[in-house]
Amino acid sequence: MTPPIRIDPATGLKAFATRAAKATEKIAGVGYMPVKDETLITLPPAPAGAVFNAEEQARYREYNQSRAGAADYITMEGQFSKYLEDVYSAPPVEREALTDDCDIVIIGAGFAAMLLWYKVREAGFRDVRVCEKGGDVGGTWYWNRYPGIACDVESYSYLPLLEEMGYYPTMKFASGFEIYEYCQKMAEKLDFYDRCLFHTTVDRTEWDEASARWIVSTDRGDRMRARVVVLANGSLTTPKLARIEGMETFKGEAFHTSRWNYHVDLKDKRVGIIGTGASAVQVVPEIAKVVKELYVFQRTPSTIDVRDQRMTTPDEIETWSKEPNWAKKRRERLARISSGRTALKGNDDYLSGKVDDYRGPRRTPERKLTPEELMQAQLNTNFRIMEQIRARIDAIVKDPKTAAALKPYYAYGCKRPTFHDEYLPTFNLPHVHLVDTAPVGVNRINEAGVVHDGVQYDLDVIIYATGFQWMGAGSFNMIVGRDGRSLRGKWAEEGVRTFLGLHSRGFPNLFILSGPQSGGGQFNFTRTMESQTDYVAWLLKTARERGNVLVDVSKEAEEAYSAHCREADLRTRPLRDCLSYYNGDGNAEPGSLAYYGGPEKWHEIRMQAQTTLDPYVFEQTAA
Ligand SMILES: Cc1cc2nc3c(=O)[nH]c(=O)nc-3n(C[C@H](O)[C@H](O)[C@H](O)COP(=O)(O)OP(=O)(O)OC[C@H]3O[C@@H](n4cnc5c(N)ncnc54)[C@H](O)[C@@H]3O)c2cc1C
């Protein structure tokens, strides 16, 4: 048997075999199959000329305000920590603790880490070590294995390194199970497994000025010393639970969608699912096929757009196999569909390069619009999309009360948009019940189930589809930089301060992937990550050319960039006027979470920095 830690004869570096075995064969699933019924895969036409007028604006405002303060979540600690357990892998592989030196430590083994490894390895950095909480690679796709899971961005553009891997996803929206297996294939082909310490959670990363190294401590007793640390620990990694009185008293089975318990057989059970975000929308149609009764507890509905799933055709594979960079080109075309509604009919011709535009004939305005007029035009377009989405509900859902409750009234895209063709018809089934808990949500659970508005819903199983902490600040607490100051502490005192979202002053040689204020892409995570990992690889090479100097950023660069993030957020705010995890349920400081300057602006700032090198502070070290 290969020892968990050995010396690689080719490089002289430590190589690891710490990948955990599967916990059970039950954890497997198939994809979301194409739907034939045209009425389910066709969006009603946009109401021509409809505008987001004062009356509609007031309706949206009231809808949002009624929900203000309703979002109240708890972290999974103490009695709730059981919901975080790794149910997918056998217990950790035994290994000795590491107290040695290495060049680069990456925290997390998802898409971001794999892309980064691919690029830094190409650039000649080999002494790279990856610490991962889970028992295998994949990140999001390791943890989330609920029935019905699939990507929402078309897989031809979402899956990274498709050309390099010579892989063609089987479906336009590949299942999570296929994506997870693809991650494993990538890890094998790229020798990524050798770099990974699985079942290893980093609990502290502390800067040591004397040695100019980061000390990386883990729950396995490691205390490794690294020249560079990269946080690739994801922005949707930490599951959260809604605070519901009495949840600990429930006597049945309960779990979170991101730790699906396949040992619980849902067949003929009374099941309640709490939450109707992106995960629930994919879960509900699948479990409705087996359960006896399904209660869907909804506070705020998602936007359910058309998915139009289809299989990849042999012709496509034939064409792509002859077209260099087919997926990269497609990803760039997709990025121009700014709302990410990739399933819409006609888009395929555009995405495959057969036609140059996806929007059809457009009117050229007679004069340049003022910023206010431009904003109103965008709001109107957005309103028409929402009208289509609401009309689709009326066209599919038979019960008018249920249809009314399923209609969202907020700007399209201000909550993660969802795409499904079986979710809405599920509510026509006699055993599926929508329980509208608007505006405050479920507020009591007892031994037997959920109580809402004085009605007791007896349940055998409760599934928490309550989502994740967005850009979980928890992980920033364990990063301690210069002067013993944590990243979280710095941001609590000064507000979130970064340059490009990737560095923060006082944390030399530390890079934050997909953290607050970071840009470079849009709704397609992989495009963002291509940009960010290119940047990190470039900067590591630049520092190496200067004698492996330390890289920090100047106060001025950080202040200017953070002010820009704030301004961009405030300027575009009317387009996202709702409560969602994107804006900390309405509580986030402007500019402190996602970047709203647009990918072009982010790249402009990045390219300027790469050309002038002005934002950087390069420091020679004795070490
Ligand atoms: C259900 C679901 C569907 C999604 N679908 C899409 C989609 O269609 N399109 C899209 O663009 N995006 C989608 N996303 C977003 C998705 O998270 C990203 O696309 C991408 O997979 C993130 O990759 P990552 O490597 O940055 O982070 P992750 O995949 O989250 O990986 C981070 C890893 O870091 C590990 N980690 C965290 N903290 C520590 C620590 N302290 N020590 C050690 N390890 C740690 C975690 O265990 C995790 O495995 C989806 C997200 C979810 C949850």
C-alpha cells in the first residue's frame, strides 16, 4: 500500500496519498434529463413596452420591506455541528503531522485550487501543498450531492480545462455527480492528488515576520511553514441554518442539502424542505417522485427560468474536437450574455459561433442616453424578464393561490437566478404542498414537525435547504497577518479593504480567491477564476524574477480600489434592490461583498497594475 506521505523521486518533494475511500456506494446520482413538453421549456413572450413604473416599483419595495430582518441564521456549532459532518468519505487516512517548509499552501481543493495548480505548475512552481477539509477534491461538487444537482451555467462554459482534459460534458447542464467525477479526473491527470492533504482543515494561518513565512496550522496537528498562502476556500462553502425555535427537539431525521444523507430512505415518507433557493429548486422535483407527502416551506420564491436541458450531440463533439480552444471561445461568448440566461432558445447558435449576436435585430437609439435613462432602460428590461417569469408560473401552476405565492417581485438577478423545467409542475401533484411562510419564514419546529400559522405539519424528515454563508467571514478570522491583526479584525475596523479583491495590505504573499471585492468574470465562476488564477501566477513569476521578494500592496492602491468598489455598488444598486445573500440580506456595507464594477473595469485596473507595478510593495527578505 502507498504510504500517505512519501518522497516523490522525480521532484524530491513530499507527495501525498490521503484521498479517503467512499463512505458508501449509495452516494451516486444521475443527471437532470431533457424535458420534451414544449409548454415547460418555452418562456411566455416578454410584454412589449412594459415599464418598471412607479406603481411596480412601489410593489417591489413593499415586497422587500415586508421581509426586512426576517433573515436570521445560526452557525452550525454545538448541537448543530452534526449537520457539518463529512458523510461522503470513510474516516481520514492516518498520517503524521507536518512541521516542515514548503513553497505554496493552497487552502481548499475545488475548481479554484485545481486551476491555480495547473497554472503555477506550468510556471515552474512545484512545491505546492493543498489542505482540504473534505475527503476528496471538488469543493462545491464534493459536498453537494443532493438528488437533482446540476450546474446552472452551461457545462460547456462552466467546467474548467475542458480542452486540456479532452472532455465533453454529456449534457448541457451536467449533473453534480458528473462534475464531481470530472474533478477527480482532473486531479488524476494533473497530478493534483499528490499535492493534497485531505481531511485537513486549516484553523490558523499566521504571519511570522522573523522568517517571512506563514505558519499554517491544521486540525491534524500540522504546523507547516509556507512562503505563499492562497485562500481557495470558496464563497459558498459554509452551510447555514435558519434560526427556528425548537429545531433541536425534532425527533425525525434532519440534514442540510450540502450533506445529503443517503442512508435516510425518503420513499413513502412525509418530508418537509425548508428554503426555496437554488438547491431546493433542484431537489424538489426529484424527491417528489418518491416521497409520500412533500411540504415546501417558502419565505421568498426564486426566479424559475427555462432550463431546456439537452444531451450533447455527436456532431458537437466532432466539431469541438477539431476546433482549438472551443470551450474558451464559448466561455467568452457566454460572458457577453450578461444575465447568464444561457438556456434561452437561439443562444446555442450564438454560443457555438454560428451567429454573431444573440439578441436579434435591435433599435439603435436616436441619441446617447443619459445615465438615468440608461438605468431606467435596464430596469425596464429587467422588469419584462420578471413578467415573463411570472407569466410562466400562471401558465404551468394550476392552483391560483399556489401560483400567486410562487411569484417573485424583485429585480431579476439580485438573488441567484435558477433554471428548471420540472419545479413548477411539481406543485400540480396532489401530494406536494407549498406552504407560504412569507414574509418571516418558518418560526417553530417541534418533536413532530413544523408549525406555521397555528397549523402542525407532521414530518418524518426535515431537509434544510437554507443555503450558505456568502464569502463566509469565519475563514478570515483565522488569517493573522502583520502585527498580529486578523484579516477579519482589519476589515471590521477599517471596512473591507483589498486590492482587486485578491490582496489585503499587511498580509504579504497572501492571495484571496473569490473573496470580497474580487472581480474578473460574472455569473460564470470559472471565467472569474481563470482571470484570478492568471493574475496570481503572473504575480508569483514577477516576484520570482525579483529574487522571490515579498508582495504586499500600498495603502493608496487599496484605498482607491475599495472606494471604487463602494462607488460601483452604490451606482448599480437600483438594479439589485432586494434582500439576498449577495448584499448580506440588506446589511452589508456598500462595496464590501461582490464587485459591481464589471469585468472590463476590473481587468483595466488589473492591467494597469501589471504594467506600472505601482500598487505593489516588493520587499527583499533575509529568509
Ligand atoms: C449547489 C451549487 C451549485 C453551483 N452551481 C454553479 C454554477 O452552475 N455555475 C457557477 O458559476 N457557480 C456555481 N456554484 C458556485 C460554486 O461554488 C463555484 O462555481 C465553484 O465550484 C467554487 O469553487 P472554489 O474552488 O472557489 O470553492 P469550493 O468549490 O467551495 O471549494 C472550496 C473548498 O475549500 C475547503 N475549505 C474551506 N475552508 C477550509 C479550511 N479552513 N481548511 C481546509 N479546507 C477548507 C472546502 O471544504 C471546499 O472543499 C454553485 C455552488 C453551489 C453550492
